[in-house]
Amino acid sequence: MPPKEEQFLELVHCFETENQYSGHGWNFEKTKKYIYHDVQMELEAGYFEHYLDTMFVKSVIELPVSYGCPSKCRFCASSSIHNFCPLHAEQMMALFEELYNIHYHICANKTTVVSLTGIGDIFFNPDNTLEFLQRLTSYENLQVTLSSCLWNRTLLNRISQLETKLAIRNIQFTCISDNSDILSRVMPIYASEAPDFKDIRDFVKNSNRQYFRINYVLIKGLNDSKTEFYHLAEALAEIKDKVIIRISKLNETKATKKNGLFPATPASAEEFSELLSSVGIRNYIFYSMKNDNMNCGQLITEKD
């Protein structure tokens, strides 16, 4: 990582699109993806406006926490980045301020969510992430969404301590399965950094938070069977009042195609949703109506 004084941001591309969604609380998105050059990295950040039909709901600033990611999840475009470089808090703040100022007329007056769901996982860069989040406390109208494949009690406790200063909208667990064979195929990092699911379940159960969100990425022939559905419902039985499941369609990337991973059918998502609802677990189905390469797990800058 170069010294701080050598760091800079240079906007090199901006992509813009609109898309219909199946979601919760909104169904239409206006998207802008910004590509910045920072020394020898291409950093991708997003700005989204969410609408329910024509009514504005919220804006979202999506930021990376690193360039590249050690998880190498095979359903994520970030896995094609060979290098790994955690971002400093100053770099995250520079990206945030850049997008905030570009869209100041919205961000300063309406609810804006800062979503650390771009490239990287906060598990591998907790100190800089927490320092960045501390700096956001001086802004009004901000909420934060945090997501990880590798939550543990230590990280959850550190995040929880921020909640008196910063509105944390969502703490999200990315979930594929707790079947070791499925996980080893899709998330190889679990061979060395497997979460303690029981410990996490105990933390959620005893937390004062109203709910946690589980992002269940539905993959054809892998985790879309009735057996997997019933297994997940059973695993969540004792914390069903503390979780909301987002049933997400896999977004295709060069990485997913290379690794033989494909989206499950909408019928599978509906079946899963009905099963969860039947046992009292809140859930909703989430996916875009067209693949514009602007969605979760995708990158405009994805390499071959």
C-alpha cells in the first residue's frame, strides 16, 4: 500500500442504468456505478436510488472495503481479482465523500444507506472499517448495512458497540448452506475460517437488535432442494423471531459460469418462501428483472 500522501481518486468511468426488481419495500432502481483509479487499483463504487413504483424510498451508497477478497467465493465476481489490498479508512472516506457530494441534493435531505457490500469482506479489514464507520457519525440521515460471510462473536460485538452512535440498518449474514460439501465447493475460505454457526446463533438469540438479515443465495442444483430448505428452517427455529431471510437469485458473472454455478428458478424461490412462511420465518424474494451487470456479486470491472 503506498503512503497516504500518494493516494488519489481519479474518476475514469461512470455507468448508468434502470431496472425493475422483486424486493421488499421497493421495486425500481436507478443505478450509477463509478470506477475510480486509486494508484494501481480500480475501485468500483455504486449509487442507487430505490423507488416503490414512482415514490422515492431511499438512496444507497455502496462501497468496497478492499481491492480483491481472500474469500474467493465462487459465486462472486470479486474472486477474479488476484490481488488483495485492504482499503484504509481514509480511502473509504474519500470514496464516500465523492459519491455523497455528487448526489448531495438527495443524500443531505433524504435517508441514505451506506452499504459496505462492494468488493471485500469486513472480516479481513475490521479496524479500517470500524474507523470509517466512526467517521460517519458526524453525518445526518445516514444508515448503514454491513454484510459478511465470516461473522464471529468478536466482530459482532465490535459492530454492536457502534449502534449507540450510528444507525445500523442491517447486519447481514451471507448464507449458502451449512453443509460442508456444498460450502467447500462454493466458499473455499471455509476450509480454514469456518464460522461457528452455533456461537453466531447464540449471539443473535441474545442480541437486543430487532432482527438480523440472512442473504440466502439460491443456486440451481446446489442449495435449492427441499432437503436444504427444511434443514435451514430447522437450524433457524430457535431464532426465527430475530431473522429475516432474503432469498436472492444468483446473479451470473464470468466467475459463476466458469465455476458451473447457475441461478435457481423463480419457482424454487417461491417454494422456499412458502416453506419458511409456514414455519413462521419472515422472508422475501429478491432479484432484478434484467441482468445489467450492476447487481449483487457483479462487477463492471470483472476480469476474465
